[in-house]
Amino acid sequence: MEIVVRLDVVLAQRKMKSKDLAEAIGISVQNLSLLKSGKVKGLRFSTLARICDVLECQPGDLLEAVVVP
């Protein structure tokens, strides 16, 4: 099973730029970019909570479990 980050989809739905989200949650644009691309090995719950708060969504809207054949 693989976890897919759908942050780019939620950002597009909210018509928000990555730069604006990064500023709102207090992380660098580079770190947010790594998160969007799925290249991070972990994510703090506090960061996830801030993202969900700003985007008004649930963690399940941002993360999806996909079965890899």
C-alpha cells in the first residue's frame, strides 16, 4: 500500500497558491513543495492540523491510501 498526497488537488479546489498556504502555516515553500510531491518520509500532526485548518478540510481529503499491485 502507498500513501498519495492530494494536497495539490485540494489547493486547486480552494484556488489557493502554495506560497499562500506556506505563509499561513509557517513553513517554507520548499518544504511544502516536497510535501506536495510526496517526497517526505514523515509529517508532523501539528503541521497536518494547520494545513487542514487553513484549507478547511479533513486529513483524509489530503492523504489517500492506494493499493500498489
